[in-house]
Amino acid sequence: MSTSKSSTPSASPLDLVIFGGAGDLSVRKLLPALYMAHLHHNLPEKTRIHALGRQPWDRNAFLAFVQEKVSGFIDAKVRDDASWQGFLERLNYVCLDATQAADYAALAQAMQPGSERVVYLATAPSLFTGICANLAHASLIDANTRVVLEKPLGHDLASAQKINDEVGQYFQESQIFRIDHYLGKETVQNLMVLRFGNTIFEPLWRSPHIKSVQITVAESVGVGSRAGFYDGTGAMRDMVQNHLLQLLCIVAMEPPVSLDPDAVRDEKLKVLRSLRPMTVADVARDTVRGQYSAGASKDGSAPGYLQEDNVPPTSGTETFVALRAHINNWRWANVPIFLRTGKRMAERRSEIIIEFADLPFTIFTDSPRQSVNRLMIRLQPEEHVQLQMMAKEPGSGMRLRPVHLNLDLETAFVERRAEAYERLLMDVVKGRLTHFMRRDELEAAWTWVDPILEGWKTLNEKPKAYTAGTWGPAASSALMARENSAWVEEV
Ligand code: BG6
């Protein structure tokens, strides 16, 4: 798909409009991120932030709400009273029912003369079309208006296409910022530099030098209070379709010709389109669905998924997915790609492991350990890159032991590391689309995911139970073992 370049914003006043402005995402992520941007003088001088919601509040009531709820999500060590006051001055609240065209007059009135607008849709996608139509009707969309779409963008390909078609009636593709906050994480962006800013890995970054790739996004938390959303969604739609596939794209893509948004997104799209489609037999063999049962968490005992608030007692929703994927191209032919994500796992850990090929032949036949070279890219909770090499164990004999070349990014750089949402919001403000998903990428991801979801329906099996606080069902280890591999915590 060819799209025009990112819109280039000028130094005009900026009105940042948040639909769902008093909602969970706004409180936990968006307003804290905007405060940090304000604190570090990264917001354009004449920026006003308009939170929209149905609560019948005036501005003062909203400010009191922000004071009470949002400050808890800002590190107390960095908050400073003067800048906090300055931030509150930027805030406005408009009481608005997104479905009521008449309510938009108040919003239009709140806009600064001649401003550029960023509209953040942190609402259910079912409201997107109505919001866009009402914004257009109130003359709030022009060529410089940017719109940010929060996930979930659809529950399958057809619904994603519908959202894209509808929003596309009001905005050009170059004005649409589909956010995936994993693309805003420092280490994810750093992976592009690791791959394309260094020469040493590129010759090895391919079959047959790579034996397998593992991508894990493990969470220790359970579904919490989000069952209403999560039970109809599940781990495949909530995490794999977006975050894990985006990570895979960055690991697997060819070097783009530049950092131009379309140059990068063209390469990511090719990866998604090269994913080998799964048949029902593939789904049965190469995927594992799990659901946590009662167990442990770091705070003590943890309930099973079926005991969580608002989860139907017979729910078959998966809270864990492991699968083996293949990319049908020259670089990745015959390299199994293992993806895994789950809630209530042993720890919070997101990482990418590149396992290099086995030695063709070993002369260290007396060593109990054999050679394994791995590049380990840890996204969270710590941010580091480690290269596992083999070294000689001190003493007599020639025994091998793994050692790590360590790149600890948190100590290597003293600069502040912005949260993903802050970085991405600043990209929107500056009109930079590189780290946002293009329409065809989103749809290609669904095209690969849909047959897996369909396969699960056809197979009609209950998800496999795993105890909260573990690494998932035994079938997930078996999936790896079949390929003569193991998840990194099992080796
Ligand atoms: C969100 C999912 O997109 O990502 C949540 O909806 C998940 O279920 C969250 O908890 C994980 O994000 P992070 O940045 O904490 O790894």
C-alpha cells in the first residue's frame, strides 16, 4: 500500500482531544505520559489537553479527579509541584456523549483558534465511526488533524477492515496512528539499531545460522478487574495478534531502505505476509491454549481464572498461548519461531531469544555441557542484551561453561528513559508514523490469526490448565521439545 508521508505539523497551537478522557487508559497511561512530556518541556508551548467523558463534571471537578487518580501513576520522585500546576493548567474537560452530534459544539468551542488537533480514541471501537462522523460534522477534521486508534482494532479480519473503512472515510492513512505500545518500548526500538546499526549480526541473522527464535511476553498479573473485556478477547487477540507479531516483524524484517514510515512498514508487512498459514492440523499440532488455575503469585495465593470477578464459571477463554510459526522466505526457511504469552506466569518477563545453530561437530567430547550461543534481548522488567558464549571452565580438562557478554542498557545510558506511551504520543504530536501500524499490516496480522482462531473453534477443546505462578501448561514445553529446543528458563 502506498501512503503519503507523515503529516508535518507546524508550530501552531495544539489541541489534544482524548475520547475516554476519564477512563482507565487515560488515567493510568495517557495523562501520566503527557505530564512527563510537559515536565521535560516536550509539549509544544500552546498545547491544551481536552479530556472528554460523560461524567457531568465541570473543569474543577475533573482537576480534582486527576489530582486524586492520576498522580498515583506518576513516580513521586520526579513529580514537581510547580510543573504539576503548569500541567493542570493545560487540562480542560468537556462533558460529552460521543454519540450525540449536538454535544460536539462545546468541543468545537473549546478549540484554540487556528490549532492543529490530535484526537485520541481511547474508547470501544464500536464508537469510532460515530465519533469521526460527529467530528466531521462539527468541522473538527482538517488535513492536519491526526487520529490515534487504540487497540483492540477488531476481533477478526472482517471487523478490522470495517473499522479501517469507516475511519478511512474521514481520515487519510497518513493521518491515522494505530498504536501498539510495544513499538514504543525503548528496547524494541533499540532492536532496530542492534540489527541495522551494527554489522556483526547481519551475516548470521538467517537460516541456517539461527536454529530458532523465541519470543516470550509473560505477565505475573492475572486478569484483574478487566474480565468484562478480556473474557471475550483472550490472549491470542489481546497479545499475539498485535504485540508479539510486531516484535516478530522487527526481529525478522529485511533492512528497510530508510527510517521513512512506509519504508519500515513495507518490510514489516512482508514478514506478516510471509507467515505460513495454519491448517486445522497445524493448529492442533503447533499451538497450545492454556488457562490458569489457582496457584501462587508474589503476593501469596492467586485465584484461578474461573474464580476471577466477572468470569463466567464455564469460560473457555485462553489466558496463555504458545505456538510455533514459520516464515516462508529465504532468510527464515526452516527456522521455527516460537511465540508465547500468558497471564499469571512465573514472573513478568518479556524477551526475545535468538538461538544460533549447533556446532557442526565438537572436539570437547568430555564436556558435560555443549555449545549454545544465544542472543538474549530482555525488554522488561530489565532492559538488557546478552550474548551467551561458551568459555573454558577453569581447572584441568576442557569443560565448557556459558558466559555472557552483557549490554546493560539501564547502566550504559544515564539519560531518562521515557515510557512507551510518552514516546509514542510525542511521535503523534510530531507527525512521525514509523512506530505505528499501517492498515495493511493490521489486516495481514489478522489474516494469519483468523485461521488459528477458527481452528480452535473447529477443534473445540478446552484450554489446558496451568497453575498460576508457573510457566504455562506442560504442552508448551512439549511443543519446543519436538523441535529439539527448550524455553530458555528450562535449559
Ligand atoms: C495490553 C493488554 O495491550 O498490554 C494487557 O491489553 C496487557 O492485557 C498489557 O496486560 C501488557 O503491557 P505491558 O507494557 O505491561 O507489557
